[in-house]
Amino acid sequence: MKYIGPFLKINKIKPTNVKQQLFYFSKESLKDIVLHSKCGVLTSVKGIASNFDINTFKNLSPLLCIYRKANPVLVNINDKLCWNDDKFKREINIDSNAFMTLCLMELSDYYNSFHNIDKNKYNLGKLYTSLSKKQLEFYASYFRNSEGIFVDKKCESGSNPGEIKFIDKHKKFKFSSQALLMAAYYRCSTLMDGEEKEDLKNFSFDILDMLIDSRNDLYELSFEELTKLCFALNIFYGYSRDNRCKDLILDISELIFEKFYHTNSQSGMIKETNVENDSLNYINFIMIYKYTNFIKYKDNADFIFEKLLKLYDSEKGLFIKNTSKKNTEFTCLEVILYLMAFLLNVDIYKNRNKNSLVVLDIFKRQLIDSGMILSWPEAPDLNNVERYRNFSLKSEDLIDEQNFRTSSVPSPEACEIAPVFCKYVTYSMKKKRFKSIKVSFDAYKNMFIFFTVLHFLNPRMKLSF
């Protein structure tokens, strides 16, 4: 019996394990989608080869853009598990693609840390950098309307660049989409040299000029669109530290808080919580506080956080949005953003043990036990440098498997489903359990999640307070 205590102690995860697991899952799932799924318009490794050994990446089919939807149930073709291209929804959501490219650039930084440690991983970072640039060139050529604005598109034919044709899905555009791509083009400029660097940066600033010139139109946007715009501007400012962008962020954030939080609280009518928007706004105000060090933005974040905390039901181990319904749907994006808000909160208030317990509950019950994650890549094997602290390959630096995956979710090979988040899960209030899930893949929700995780939980790029 003397071994039972230590065994349980070893296997109890902490918020740190949650962050490491989510980071590993996101980078491995993104790699599978971008290099192996063929769920989009394809290019060849030869077409993007630059400063890396092309032989490392034989038989890959990198995406120039990603389609909107797919069925993640894998099919066996020549004894190899593949995505089913008959199930692709061949439409282009511009936000999905912006987030995908931003993800690749986040990981290019991560893989740069393997220089002189692991050639293949270092080369993967170089591949991601070159692919990001190629994707952005593709977006500029194919995903703008006649006025030069980025919009969603429909794919009319083909899956290769030479035969592809796109038409506008609708005439409307979103300012938040333009801001996301502004961040992506600027971020890419920081990875380039010479004339390419300046061209990308100037293109990014052209978008910023458009947003500033459209300031009056921005004030009329919906709460959801203002929230997403503020997030995209925060990301851009984190990369650029441009003061004009900072001024715009402060304007937009003042409008968000006054119009949708302060006014409602003053009147005694607290607006019903929209988990996705409120979680993202908590993140927004925490980022603004980080950038400005003005205490009022931290106070605003705390106000929003209290709304989120009230949703948490400690008996169920879940956040509950509307208890009057028999069944409640939770999207993967709102669950991750809610979890991310609490992870950031735990980082700020390191002595708040209660919120650490919320993190563990939401992760286990609402993310893992619900079946929201359809499969999970295997942990790195013992000869992989990522399995060791400081990539040392020393036995004393071996990192436990629970820092990479949770054992209760099957591997893609075991269940023949891609490692992605399904669109939503349904919880039965009467039976107090999650119902059977509908297996699905939504590119926007997954890419948004991956970027949020890779940006905030990258062990090499910690968001410090």
C-alpha cells in the first residue's frame, strides 16, 4: 500500500501539464493538416524550397490554402490513413487561412530553437517560413475582391494552383479579417530580409491605413466583430509595436467596455454572457494591460472574468451557459477560449488555487471526457529531443508522457480519425452527461484554436505579466 500515494501524486496533472498538452496537440495536428491532409489547394515542396534540405520532406503536399470543412474520419488508401477528399467543402473562409498562416509562423520561431540540435526539426521551421510566405502571396492573388479587400471565396475547379478558379462567396467583408491578415503580413516581414521584408511590411501598413481611415465605420460594428477586430489588432501590435495601431486598440477597447459591459452593469441589467466573446475580451484586456501597464485595463479584465467565473458549476465541473435548456451545446472554440482565459488568469494570480481547479475541471470534463478532441497524436518517442528538457537527450531530463498527451483519448491510428476538435458537443442537463458527438471538422474553429494555443502557450515565447 505504500506505493499508492506516490502513484496518485505522480499522475495528478497541473495547469502546466494542460498547457504543454494543448501546445503539443496543436502543433502536431496543424502539421498533419497542413502537410498531409490535402484539404485545400496544394503546392509542392520544390515550389517553396528555400534554405533547407528538400530531401527531408519527400512526399508532402503542403497547403496553399485550406478548405472550410471536411470529414475527419480517415480512409485507408494503400495501407495509409488519409483524409477523404470526397468530403471536402471546397469553400475558402479567409479567417481560417489567416489563422493557419499565423500558426505556421508561430511554429517557425519554435523550431528555430532546434538549430544545431535537430536538423529535421530546424528544417521544418524553415519549411513553415517559406510556406507562410507562399500562402500570403496566394491570398493576395486569389482572395481579394475587385476593390482589393480580402473576402471569402468559393472554389470552382481543381486542387492545384494552375487549374484553380475562385469566385466571391458574397460581397460583404469583415474589418477583423483585414486586421488578421495585416498581422500575418507584418509577422512574415519579420522573417524575411531585404526587399521582400519591406514589401510585406508596407502591404501590412496599407491595411492599417485603411482601418484608420475607416475609424467611424468601425464604431458601428457589432459586439462580436469589435471583439475579433480588437483581438487581431492586439496580435498585430504585439508584432509591430506600432503606436497608431495602439491608439486604435485603445479606442476600440473603450467602445467595447463602455457599450457592452459598463453601461449594462450601471443599469443593473448585466448582459447575458456570450462565452466566446467574453472570453476573448478577457484575453483582449489582459493583452492591453500587458502593453500599457494601465491598471484600468486589468480592472476591465477582472470585471469580465467575474462574469465567466459565475458560469462555472463546481458540482458538474463545467461552465453552464443556460440551465433552462434540456440540452446545451458547447462549441470547441468557446470551450478553449474559456479555458485559455482561466489559464492566463492562473498565470497572473499564481496563488489562486481555486482557478487552477477550474482549469483542470474544464480540461478534463468539457474538453476530454466530452469527446470534443477526436484523437490525439502519440507522444514523442524516447529518441526524440522534444521528449527531454532543454532537448538534452539525457535520461535525467526525460519529460513524462503526460506533458504531451492524455491517455484517455485514442491515437489517430487506433480510431482512424484525424486529431482535430469537433465542431460542438451536446450536454444533457437531465442525465448530467455528454451525448454522442457528431464527428466534424470546421477549419475556422480549429485554426483559431491552434493559433490561440500556439501564440499564448508556446514554451519558447511565454506571455509574461
